[in-house]
Amino acid sequence: MFFSQLLGAGGFTLVILIGCSVLSIGIIIERVIFYKALSKIKRPVFMAQLNRELSAGNIPRAVELCKRTDTPFANVVGAGLNLFGHNETVISNAMEREVTIEVIRLEQRTGIIGTIGSTAVYIGLFGTVLGIIRAFRDIATSGSGGINVVINGIAEALICTAAGLCVAVPAVIAFNYVTRRVDGFITDMELCVSETMDLLNRNRK
């Protein structure tokens, strides 16, 4: 009952904000689960295992290790090891291309969260303006002022303002979170590129 009253007072602007909120929450949950699944294996543990295989000269087992490890940095290393035997530039370029592919995968749908976070306040402000316009229209229609005349318009304005903030603040916080997580994955991948090249060069000597 209370929700339907809020929806009626907020108008179509509130419907838009609710839709943005549902979309944002859905993406946030999906990304958190996705990042958690990719973080089960830590980079130092993986690189220690890779070092053992490469030190033993067992490239096929090193490639198999990369395939078994479902993380972005393992995919990057695997892209380089698949070209083992080529020169250093070819291997390095293959890993850098894989870094770009993994970053695109990690950043999927995160832009939507950022867009919602930056625009929800303005959508709420738009509803606020509509509410104030409605209040003035009610005054003009009735020919007199008073709280009873403008209450609906003021309610719409305040509800839309509050809803815009309630949608924007969590979206901005979530966008900052996913940005930090993606940056962490990128750092791991870049370190793995450097460490893998060092391991390959060391084992060629």
C-alpha cells in the first residue's frame, strides 16, 4: 500500500529510477560473483607453480596449468606459452593482446553502473522540477495557495529527489569498487607478463 502511494506520488520519473536501481543491483551482483570466481587462485601461487614447470623444461604441463587455472593472468600466460619457441617480441605481443581481451571481459557492463551513478541524480532532479511545476499548476487551477493545494506536487518533488540519491549513491560506490577490482586484475596480468618473460629467458640460457 505504502509503495503504491509512493509510486503514485513520484510519477513516471520514479518508475524510471526503480528500473535503473534494479538494473544496477543486478549488474553489481553479477560482477561481484564473477570477480570472486576469478580470484580463487592468487598470482604468487600460480607463478610459483609455473616456475617449477618451466624450470623443469616441461612446457606442455605449464600450458596445461594455465588451462586449469581460470583467472585472467593465467589466460595471459597461456597465450604466451602457446607461442613458445618464437622470439621474445612475438610472445610478448601475444600476451599483451590477451591482456586487452581480458580487460574487455572484466569491464563488461560496468559502464552501465557508472552511467546510472552519474545520471540518477539528474533524473531525480527532473522529477523534482516536474513536481514543482505540478504544484504551481495546482495553485493556478485552484486560484488560491495553501498546503492542501500544493501537497501533491511537493510530495512528487521530494520523493524523486530522494529516489535519485538512493539510486545514485550505491551505483557510484559500486562503480568505484569494480574499477578497483579491474585495476587489480590488470596489475596481476602485467606482472605475469613481465615474470613470464623473465622465466622464459632464464630457461633458454
